[in-house]
Amino acid sequence: MNLERKLFNSIKKVTAILTLGAVLAGCQPSVSSKSGDSNDDEPEITHPPTTNPTEDEYDYTTTTREIVSKTIEAIIGGSIEVTDVTSYLFGTKLTIPNGALSSNTEISVGEVDNPPELPDGLNYIGSAINFEPDGINFNNPITIQIPYQDNFRSDAGISDDSNLKLYSYDKSSQNWEEINITSLDTTNNIITAEINHFSYYAITGLSSMPPSDLGIPLPGDLLYTQGVIGGDARFNYSWMPGHVGIYVGEKNYSIGLASGEVKSFGKYNVVEALLDGVQFSYYNIPNVTETFESSLKSFSGNNMFMGAREPKNFALTSQQRETIVNYLESQIGKPYAKKQTALAFYGMLRGSLVKGPDSFNCVGLAEKAYELAGINDGEGLTTYNQEEEGITSSTGICLAALTPAEHYNSTRPASGKSSGDSQSPALVLEKIVFSSNRDGNWDIYSMNSDSSNIQRLTTNSSDEKFPRLSFDKNKIVFISNETGYDNIYLMDADGASPRNLMNIKSNLKHPSWSINDELAFVNNSIICFMEDINQSNSMARIGGSESNEYPSFAPSGRGIVFVRTISSNWEIYKAQDILNNPSPIRVTYGEAGATNFSPKYSHDGNKIAFCSLRKDGSYYNYDIYVMDADGSNGRRLTTDSSADSSPLWSIDGSRIFFESERDGNKEIYVMNADGTNQINLTNNPAEDSFK
């Protein structure tokens, strides 16, 4: 049995949490990506992964866990109901009339792990329920009420309530049989039936009606294929999304050879994570003047294309689309999250396990790209809470999963449009961290980018400065002088679990995160690199006779930008790879005495914001500037006579945060990326700073 079939069948046999994620098996890792029929001459373009995680074996034995039990007196009867909101059986109720039992009986309701496989063509809605004791005979039928959720139904590919069925499992014959539903309450989502024996019961259904509006994609839009029921193309495809890739535009793949020759390998237009890793592929995607019905038929093979999708609540900006595409292309060659995807139960499908930085499944790759583009306050299409320990608002049921269906339900058919870049961008809330002496000494604080929800994260008597939030928003590095030296510390994003990373007798500064949780920092004017924050060791990478300061990672890979002394100037340099190719390239060429510092890449990697002391007009002043990543098109954004410094890009690239002394003390400000609409966020008499 191949991995795709094995995963799909295991998910069908697991709890509601995994059933919600059943569509992940439809990530179609075993389906090769082929070009469309009209483009058979175009080569398939793939990048093999650099590593190949081994699949963890999983015990598929059916087991049960009792959730609630109660002794029912035969002469009186009674009811038993699951009231535990953390169970996916919450709301399940069994009503026993008087006289139905021959004797007083302890009855239990339990969850089923890895329930028996359903007949071909059926999917679990929720999962199986175990009623015990087995083999008991009722004098009269008893009533069961089983709730279900709309998202369970839709994620399993069931288009409406009319397709729901109730099945019971005969443990002796090991067969499923359909049970008559006496009542289907579509308002409260409850199925009621009368039963005459105890066993496993499950709500099931099947619908093979994919949407008809296929959408028109722009780079950055999601592409979906239908899931395969049972992992076998002999059976009907379901409308449920089974695999997702991202359209990156029509591109040509070529490389420059040492001889100077350019070798072309063909076209590509989709980046996706399949079983052989993150790769780019070519599919017959039409331009906006063609119809999808007659065109894109080969995405993941077998004419399963469901359409192109974009976020439901707003259109992506061109900057966000560029960020998504750049990130996707930087991850090509990373392996498929086979090992993580095969993990069972609550570990399976979690966002942190399938969206890198080391390996990805299809939905994890898309989610990470959307997070970095600033979608949903940088949380992507599925919130961190839903991915890891999500609790639904209505039932409290845990939905710790990240599935293509969750993405699909957060999107709409792609419109082929971007939001206008000329308009003032809507505020995208995100978390930022800064240092302040508002409570006596310098401590680390966090707040939302609209200045709301300010929280103090450190409370030491020492000074904590230079806070930097990791790309995944889970960790903060900062500088503390608690030991008498300025050392690098690490803590959780809420301030918990602080620890000294280096603990050396040297003054360190300017920590910077890479997207892969690596660190760069400065030790005695030498830029150092820490590949693993858990090992707490580092290596000097960029030094020499010059002073080097303010390293900052590019949004992908190990490229950095930093400043270096040249004669009397501080100029901006960049290195392609701090570990393997640290040879610096000069970016700025200022007049004598010019000072540039605090360079920061935008999240799409195309621009660099920085602070500069240079003569603009009749005076020298510290102001915020922005330039293209190659040093061209430099332009000044702030013109206040007070010092403006320490720029920091918003996730979606529409704004720049910075600190300013224009109010007589340091404050945190924000402005549009073109320098307009400058707003004071902290606005208090203390000092607030990014350094």
C-alpha cells in the first residue's frame, strides 16, 4: 500500500480530529505531476529533496476509550449524555425507556481510535462511537442522538445534509450496515435513530459534486484538486480538496553554467509539496482570456482540478503575492513532511509539524507562505490556535489539524485581481516587540501594531534591549546585561522561559533571526552565526580589519545585509550566504562622513529600509530611507528635524515601523511604505526603542 493510500485509510479510521484532516491524504504525494495534454513536449521540472525522512510506523489497531458511563435501572430507564466539551463526542445522548433492559446495566459511551474501514465510497463525519456492553439484547428499541458539525461534513466532502447516513458495525461479521434515521435536525445538526443493539455507530456520507466556479489565478493564489475516496481512482472523486499547490506565474527555469552558457530546462508555474519534496512543476494553466473548463486538467493528474482560490475576506496585494512566490521558490528542494504526516493522533497534521522549516506537506507549505505575506495578522489562513490546540467556539472540540479543507473553507474562487497598491493600505495587525524604560529600567514589551494590548514581558532589575521576534512569532531574542555583560537571551513570545544563550564574558549585540530559526549577531565588530539555538554555540563568519554591525537576515535562506566601516563612512553591504558564501558586496556609496545603519530587508526581499545620516538639503539628519535590494532607487521617507532610526518592515510590506525622537523622547512610530501617514504608537513620556 503506498503512503497516500495508507495515510488516507488510517485517517478514515481515526478520530474526528483526524477525520477532519482526512483530506490531507489527498495531498496526493504519490501522484506525479505531468504537463497537460496540449503541452506534452514540455519537460516535467522537479527538484529532488536534500533529505528523505523515514516514515514512522503506526499501529492501526482499533481501540476504544470510555468517556462516560452510568448504571441504568431497568424498571426506571434513563439517559446518558457526553458532557465533556473536550471530547469530539460532546452532545451524544442515549435514551433508554423503562422496560428496554432486562436488568440493571452499566452503559458506557466511548471514543474509537482507528475505527474499522468504511465501505468504499463513504467517509466518516466525525468518527465512530462505541456503545457498551456488547451483545446486550433490548426488549424495546432505545434512542441515540448524535451531533455533527458543518465543518466535519464539508471537510469530508459532503455537500449537504441530505447526503448524511448512519451506519452500525457488526463485530462478528465485520461488516457495516445502514441504520434508518428517524430524525435529521439540520438546524441543530443532530441525527436521531432507534437502535436494538450496541456496537460502533458512525455518521457517514459521500458527495461527488465539486464546485463549478474554478476561478482565475494570479501568482500567489491556491490551486486545489479533488480528494480520492479510499485513495483509489476506481471510486468517485469527492469535491473535498485533497491537494493544494500555489500558482507562481508563467516562468522559465534556466541556470547559468560556468562556461557562460545559459541552459534552459523548460517552463514552470506551480510550486507544490509532493512525496518527492517541494518542487516546481508545469501545468497547463491558461491565461485570463481562456476558460478553465477546457484548460487546466492535469494539476496532480487525473482531471481532478477543483479551481484556483484566494482569501475569502480580502484581495492579496501585489506585494503580498510577490512575498508568497519568493518564499515558495526559496523552499524548493526541501523534503516532504512524510515522517511528520505519518505521526498518529494529535501529533498528526499539526501546523508546526508540516510547515517547515525542514520539511513540508502541501498545505503546510501554502500556510507558511501566507503567514509570511501577512495574511490574518501573519497567522495565515488557519490560526495557530486552530493548528495546534484549536477549540471550536460552539462545542469546545479540539481540532488540532492543518488540512487543505480548512484552507479551502477560508477562500473563495480567485478573481484574477489584486487590491490596488495606490490606495492607502488597510491596517494589518501584527505583534511587534520593543524595549522601554517606562517602568524604571529597560525591559522588553510587546504590543499590536495599532498600539493596543501593550504587555511587559521582562521584569528583571537588569536592562533588556534589542528584542527581535522570530519569523514564526513564537520566540524572542534580546540582549540583557544580567551577568554583567551584554549577552544574548531567548524567551517565549509571551515572556516565559527566558534563558541565556551564550553566557560568555563578552558584549554581544544586534541579534537577528533567519526564517529557519538561526541567529546572526555581533561580537566585537565580527558578525557571528548560530546555526542551532539549542546548541548555544556559534561561529565567526564576517570580520577582518573593518567594523561590522547590524546584521539582518534576508526573508529566505541565509543571506544577510549589514553595515561596515569604509574610511570614515558606514556603508551597507550584503552577503549571499552567511555560512557558505559570506563574501560581502557593497550596496551604498555615500559622501564622505555619511553614516548608514540598521538595514532591514522587506519581507519579499526586494527592498532595504535603513537609517542614514546624510546631507539632504541644508542639514545633516538621521532619517529613514528605502532602496531596492541592489542599492538603486534610494529615497528618503522621513524629513523631521529630529532623529528617526531603526526601521522595521510590517509583514505585508505596506508599512514601516521606526523609532523617532521628534516628541522629545524616543517613541515607536509607524508609516506607510512610501513615508506617508506617520503615526506615534507608544506616545508616553518614557523612552521606547527597537534597540
